[in-house]
Amino acid sequence: MNEITIDAHAKVNLCLDVLGKLPNGYHEVRMVMQQLELSDTITVKKTGRGKREIIITTNADGVPVDYRNLAHRAAQLMLGLDEILDGVEIHIEKRIPVEAGLAGGSADCAATLAAMNILFDMGLSTKALCRLGARLGSDVPFCIMGGTVVAEGTGTRLTPVKGLNGDKYTVVLCKPEQGISTGAVYGKYSERMGEMIARPHPDIVRLVGGMSAELHLSELKKDMINVLEYVTAEERPEVREIINIMKESGADAALMTGSGPTVFGLFENSSEAEAAYSKLSSRYEETVLTKLR
């Protein structure tokens, strides 16, 4: 085998809570992560030139093709694990909006790790790949595992759980034009931790139990809270505007994912989802219709 192609799936956070700041400077979180059908496509090919080189190409403007790209770091890590005497060419076909809280870069990284594991017959288990992925980014292990999980610690301690019925809901994603720094959002949240503690927080045990019992979103949505939304929505008022449009259009639940600024809505009625997509896409270029995975 000289070439392999793997889909790299986006994610959303069905809830996200920040518990505090750790001594190492990272934040302790507890959240429910859900994979989506929306994906990039990663093709990894052996160069056949006997050089341990890494060449990255992509269809997307503004996506780095050097060490700043997590896929490049993933390839570098894998090449350093074994006596691999060949390099790789990696093509990233982007569909996931970048810097959007959808784990697009982490998904590309995870797919590169998985692809090289198969391409070079390295025999690494999923658990081993997750450990490697944790060295590259906190969302990477989830992107390797997929499905629905409770993520704790820095986001790398994962427990698979029963998620929402993927056949039941259509997902509308909408990203405002101007992005926001993840570090800045966590920093502002940390500065205002005392104030933030008094605001509503998700009961993750109750949310997971409700999903397991297949409760309707009308009963689950009280715990579908992303506490980072409190900060990001102040910096990017479009977040609240998009949430309101989705709810007015019939979304059963709508909230921000990750540190934002992307908002997602879950619609049981696919016609209402399409109407929301039409309305939002006329204002915001990066609006996507997809499904839960």
C-alpha cells in the first residue's frame, strides 16, 4: 500500500464546563463531545524518494502547510517512532471551517496519525494513538476515538457514552466571519471565575443519563450549556444573534461549540433546519448543514 485516504470528522460540544485552572496553566474541563458527519478528507501517500520529508498540500487558503499544521506535527511524530525510511505527502481537503471550535485541525491530525499507522503497518492500538494524540492537542484523542464521550481533565480523559439519536436530528453550523482566540477566551473566563461560578452550569451526569434514556431535547437542553459562551458572546455579539435565529427557526437546542465562535443548532424537523440554513447562509458565508455521527 502506497496511499490511503481517511475522513477527518468535526465535533461539537453538547455541553462544556470549566472547573478551574491547573498548576500547569491549562484549564480543567468537563464536557460532552459529539462527532459530526462533516469532515475533511486526508490523503497520505508515501513519497517513494527515500527521504524522511513531509509535504502538505491543501485546497484551503490560509491553512499553513509547515510545522504549524497539526497534521505536519503528527507525521513528524510518527516518522520519529520507527525506522521509516520514507517521507509522506499529505493532502488536506478542507470542508470544516477553521478556527471555529469544531476541532478541524485536531481531526486532520488524528486522521494523519491513523493513516500513517495503517500505511506503514505500525500496529499501534487506538489507545496508543490516543496517547500520541494527547501530545499534540487536547481534542486529538477524541478525534481518534469518535462517537460521543465525556471528556475530563484537560479534555484527554475520555469515557464513551450513549449519545443522541443521529438519525433524528439535523445539525446547522454557523460561524461568524471574525474568529476568536481560544487562549483569550479561557483567559477572560479565568479572570472572571468568581462571577462565572454564579452563572448556570451543566449537570453532565444528568445530561448523560437523559441521553441514555433517550429523552427528548426539550428535557435535555437545560444541561446543554457551554460556559465559555458567556465570554465569547460578549466579544462576538453575532453568537447570540445566531442562537436566536436558530431558536426562532425551530431549533430544539442551540449553543456555541468549544471556545467559539461557531454556533450549532439541533433540529428534529429537517425542513426547519433547511429554512434556518437558508436564512443564516445569506448572512454568514460559513454555514453548513450536517448530521450527528
